[in-house]
Amino acid sequence: MNLMAQTTTRRRLMGAGAFLLMPVAMSVLMAGSLAGQTAAQQTTTPQTTTTPNKASGAANARPGQGEVLDRLVAVVNGDVILESDVQEERRFEEVQPYRAVASITRDRIIERLIDRELILQQAALQPEDAVPARDVEDQIATLRKDIPACKQYHCETDDGWKKYLGDHGFTEEEFSARWKQRMQLLKFIEVRFRNGINIKDSEIKAYYEKTMLPEYAKRNVTPPKLEAIQTRIEEVLLQQEVGALLQDWLKSLRAQGSVRIITPGEVTP
């Protein structure tokens, strides 16, 4: 099995997932990595992989003809990202509640998959305890209620949920695996960055006075007391801090590693 076929198979098992505990982490949705492949192996990987064209029958088949199965779009420290990953990421994006899918460009998806691959590689070096299956089931149960399009499918029923996923190109098993991986990476990010952050009371008060109160005033709405929303403000500030640290870390990983985006039509050596 060639490198692209191996990668495609593994992606189908692990898949692309999405983030969403933190705004920046959210933008880094999950893509599987191809462990064990070296940079030396990667240099021999073709941009496309083909299979013999059987439509005309053996008698009419001509050597060299083939059907493109997948395309190489990026290489991250020897691990590959394929065109099928880009398409799968977009399909997974459609399943997320309250997401503006139309505004996401192909280039942005590729950048997101590169960031995700870098995080996956680091997570493999510092594995966390597995997310319990029950937690995954609970989150998916909530998701079935939150996806607006799920109403017309009646996702509260098993048949409706199965139909909704199928129309987006996923089986229930594939989607559960992707969502579990999403949760696992969020856990890794939280452990790595969040535990060392301390939000001060003065920061919470400043956010309340300078950000929230003007917003309530703009809407001509009576604001809640600071004590009533202090915990929520702290969570917002935590997310902002984690997002900033994550972005800086990803920049460092890119600078220290090897990231290459394959332009359309480019032939790899």
C-alpha cells in the first residue's frame, strides 16, 4: 500500500474533527497524522495517486491511464495532508452548530489542518488519559439538539441522526471517532496552557466595566451585577489567554519544523 493510500485509510479511521472549547482552539479542527513516516519517504511521494481505469474493460485499457484518487496538498514534518482531508474538513464543518461554512476558504482549511497536524504530533509525545466514552456520548447527545439543521431530520431519533450524518458523508462510528479525537486534543491544549493561567479580580472587573457595560448600554439593556457573571467573564479571559499562547506555540512549531504546502500543479520530487 503506497503512502497516500495508507494516509487515506488512517484518515478514514481517525478523521478530521473540530475544536470548540476555546475560540482559537476551535479554529484548529482535528486531522489524523501518519505516524512513522520519515521525511526521506515523503520526498518520493507523488502528488497524485492513480488506479487503472477499468471502465473501458481490459481490452481497451491503455498503459499509463488512470483515475486520480487523491492529491497531496501539504507535508508537515513528514506527515501528509491530502485533498480528501480538505474536503472532509469542510464536510465536518457543516456538521458544527452555528458555523459560517461559506466564509471558510480552501486555503484557510489547509492552514487549519497544518496547525492541527502540528498539535497532534506534539500530543503523541505527551499523551493524556483517554476521554471516557460516556463523555463523548454526552457531548454528541447535546450536539444533536444544538445543530439547527437537525430539526428537519429529527435527530432526536437514531434514524434521523443516522440520516443527517449520512447526508454529510459520515457514519455514526466515523463521527464518534472524530468527535472523540476533537475532545482529546482540546484536553491536551487545556492541560498544556490553561492550568498555568491566573485571571486576577482586577482583570475581571476591567473587562466588565470596559467591555460588557458599554455593550449593554449600546443595546439599552440593564446589565447584570458583576457578581452574577464573574465566572463567565473569567472563562472568556481564560479563553483569550489560551488562544494567544496557542498561536505563539504554533508559530514556534512551524519555525522549528518542516512545513510545505504543495501548490496546484506542482510535481513533487
